Amino acid sequence: MRSHYLTLTAAILLASAPGLLGQSHQPKDRAPADGAAPFAQPKTPPQFFPLSQVRPGLTGIGRTIFVGNHVQQFQVHILGVLKNALAPKQDVILARLSGGPLAQTGVVAGMSGSPVYIDGKLVGAVALAFPFSKEPLAGITPIQEMLAVVPKRQGKPAQGPQQGEIPRLAPFKLVSASVARQQTLRLIPETPLSEGLMPVVEKLFPSSSPAGPFTGMQLPLHFGGFSSQAMDAYAPLFERLGFEPMQGGILSAGESAAPIPGGPQPGSMISLMLVRGDLNMNVDCTVTLREGNNLYACGHRFMMTGPAEIPFAQASVLTVVPSLASSFKVDAPGPLVGTIRQDRFGAIYGVVGEQAPTIPVHIEVKSTLHRREDYHFQIIQQSFLSPLLLNLSVVSALTSTERAVGPSTFRIRGAIRLADGESVNLDNVISGDAATANMVGGDVSMPLTYLLESNFPHMKIEGVDLRITSSDQKHVATLQQVWSSQPEVRPGDHIILTGLLRTPSGKTLTEQIPVVIPASTTDKMISLVVGSGTALNMVENRLAPLVAGPRNLHQLVYALNRMRRDNRLYVLVMSPQQSLTLQGEEYPSPPPSLIQTFLANPAVSTGFMFSGTSVIGDFETPPTLYSIQGMKTLQLKVNTSGV
């Protein structure tokens, strides 16, 4: 996080107290200042200035808000057209701006999308700036490129893919084992849940400097209610995504701004509301064009997600903060007015009056300060951003009251509720010596990633409920020893495994696990691998092949509810017999005739895999109050005589 933004914003909070109550800096008993224009619906269709007629020396006007709700004009002097400046067939109009505060501020972050007119015709939107420029030089995205962001400029654009697929951000394996003659399915993440999405996201969006002399204007990203520790951790990521993170507090509350008469119009501000409630996060830009309920803004991408469903609100500008690096607007979002439907290279497109789906989140924290804190907010429903926003929100809720350095433990319980009545249960204990809250955020957000990236039809998140209990002690138990109630077993036997665990203080614990030896066992020896969820996931990740994803939402929910956690012990009963994996299910000791049948059919022969080890049993203990570590392997002799 850049410290000068925090200092400047704090000063603005003190100096602009009336604006926090929704009052404009424009006195109510006075007419708009020179260059300001009241909001009104256009009575005639807009006219567009052709890019082919843009020449150096042409002059025009631009429209934006520098303060309050009133659109003001600034002057535009055309310097020329840069062909293929940013991408193939992506031209940029170069211009010098003047008027208003621009001589002191330069091009202001938040002006992205400010419409520019020549001879009263719309030519494009301010979208690019020169870093550290001494003059307000800007790049203008031609309006023709903005209008091309949707296949049809009217109506609701097509939605994204609707077929189930393996998540891109959080790859996993589906493994199955036969227990009591029934196939059980588990979802095995390829990385521990507590690591979260940050390492993957950093690979997808590596840090880099701008490739050319100018760059897309960074969109102001306002945080309200988020802890500075969480913001510091996430700020580099948001900067890579093209945002300028700023801590706003009350300024991002949303409800303090009065509605703007007439709704969003060319030159007015809108805020994309990513998080709304006790925690707030919004991204700001300017409206370029409105035709009926169709709205085009920004002049460049938000995140270039393509089809989108992001709620947006009207916004009032409190002030413009000059900065040598990048001047920016400080705004107060108002009520929601529509939904962004497309996020493309040249612009974002939205529909006024439509309501975007959001995910209600409730976090209850029983803190070490002997009090209960409740947080209620909503986040957008989007496969990439929603897990990150939930992760960040959980970390902020915990770090606002709990220690960041030193032994700590968090007991997590809750659920991700789906609209069809099913739910993914969350139950774990996470303990560590530093940044433990970050591990909690990763643990609860990864299951949401699997759900949202599945793309199953009609999949809708009804809500997320979390209850987190905090402790200033480390509740960790390490597996020391394992023994069986019988030194020798027969197929079909019921035995008891006992695991001895030890805490850092020297306290010993025992956990007993009932295990059934499969009646179909024919091997002379079997292995029983006992350990924590993370340890056994590592074992199965080495043994099990990557197979097809879940066939339907019900199967995915079932597998998610059987994800291994670290607050219990697990047992894998393994035999050295050959197994066959087909369509995500494992079949131990397949008969030779079945194998020959598969090999004879080319359509099937590429869809199954062999393994030299079979998992023939999968068991677990009830949840404990400890985060368990370690793994042990026990060898048992199998007596198959007379069977």
C-alpha cells in the first residue's frame, strides 16, 4: 500500500465532513458553476465522430466530474492518432487536456471513460495517461472500439460457458475407494487449502512494468473496513490487475451519497461495488455513453473477464487529490443502479435497472478479547474475484482483533449454502506461529473457488456463514505412534486403530479409528497409512492420476464435503494389487477379461489408467480440537486361509 494515499485520505476525511453525509460541495442555493451541466436524459440519438476524420489540431470538449454531482467541461486539443498502439487494430487518439484543475493535477485517476466530443459528436473516451507527465496528456479510446464490446449493443449479452470443468485456479483430483461395498468420493486439492489462491494468482499476473510510454489509467480501488495488514498483503496483486488501492473508510460506505437526479449520464461517475456492507470495496470510473438503459464506461477493461455480472452504483466526487505520481478522485458511492454485463479490452458495458446476483456473507468471530464480532456484507458472484474477496474479508475480520505474530489457533465452522438446498460444510482447526489468519482465509475460500469455477448450470451461491473461534495458544498435535487391536487380520474383520498424539507442551492424546478390512481382500499383506488430512492428500496426489472432473453439481458437493481437513485423523487401507481408474472411479483388481475388453475398444482405451497400488479402504475420526500433523504406516498380515 502506498503510504501517501493513506495520509491524504485521512486528511480528506477531516476536511470533508459535510460530504460524508451525502452533501455535495455545490451549494444548494446556487446555480451550477461554469461548465457544469445538470443530468438529463438525451432526447436525440448520439452522433459519433469518425476516427478516419480525426486530425492534429482539432479541438473539442470533454465531460467529467471534478467535485459533487455536476458534470463539468474540460478542453481537448487533438495531437494525432497512434495506429495499433496497444494491440492489433487498437488505435489511440493522443490529446492534450486543459481546464478545471487539470493544470495542477494532470490526468486524474477516475477520469477513465470521460467522453470527448468534436463538433458536438462523440469521438471517444479518456482512457490512457503518461506516468509522471508534467502535462495533462491523455490517450483517447475511439468510440467505435467501445461499442464493439458486445455482439449486440442492445439487450442482455450471452453468458459464459455452462459445462462442468476442472477449475483453472484450483486444480484437484477426484479419487474414490470402496468402503463397505460402496464407492466413496473425495476431492483432493493439489496444494494445501491453507496456501490459498495467492501463489496461483501471482503466477497468472506476474509483476511487470508498462511496455510503452503510456499505460491504461489505473482504476481507483477504495477499501472500507479492511485491515491495513490485509490490504498491505493484497495491494501488489491489485496493482498488477490495474487498480490503485486506497483506504477510504467511511467514503466507501455507499449509503452516505445522495442519489443523482436522472441516473448515470455521460461524464458522471459510477462505482463497481465488489463488496458492500460492513466491509466495502468499490472501483470507480466515468460514464462515456448512455443509450436508453445501455451504458458504456471506462474506455478500457476492468479486468477483461468478458461476460460479467457486477453491480454498480452512482457516485459523488468529494474532491480531487493532486499527486506527483497519479492524482485521483475521492468519491462516495450511492445506491445501486445497474449491472455491468461485459468487461472487454476497450470498455465496460452495463444495463441500468438490472440487478446482479451477489453472495451474502456472515462472519461471526469469537475473539480472544472475550467478545463477539459479527460482520454482514455481500460480495459479487464471479469465479476469479469472489474467492479472493472472501479470503481478504476473512483475513481483515480476524486481524482487526487477533494477533498477527505469535501462537494462535482458529476453530472454523460454517457452510457455503447453495440455492438448491445443498451446502458445503466447513469444519477445520488451523494453528500457527505467524500469519495464521491468512491460512484461515485460504481454507474457507478455496471450496468457493471449486464451486464457482465448475460452471454447472443453475449453480448459485445462496450465502456463506462462518463461525470462527480464536485462541492465543497453539493447539497442535503430532502423530507419534499407531497400533492395531489385532496383529493379524482376516478379510471382513473389524479392527480398531489407535493413534498416539503429542502436543508441544508434552500432553498425550489418543484417537481410535474403527477400520473394516474389505471382505474381497486377497493379498497376504496390507498397509494402513494413518495421518492428517494434508499428509494423506499428498499420498493420494502421488498415487492417483488426474481424472475427469465431477459429472454434476451434486457429485461436486459430495466430494467437497469429504475433503480432508487437519482436525482429524484419516486412514487409507492399501494393497499392492493392480487397480483401474475409469471416469474418476477406482476399481481394485480388475479381471483380465475386463481389461482386454477395454483395450479392444479405441474409444475406451484412452479413458482409463492403471496403478500398481490400490486404495481399498478410507476411514476417518470425528473432528478434534487440534490441528493434527504427521503420518505413520502400519503393515498387517492378512490370513486368507479358509476364505
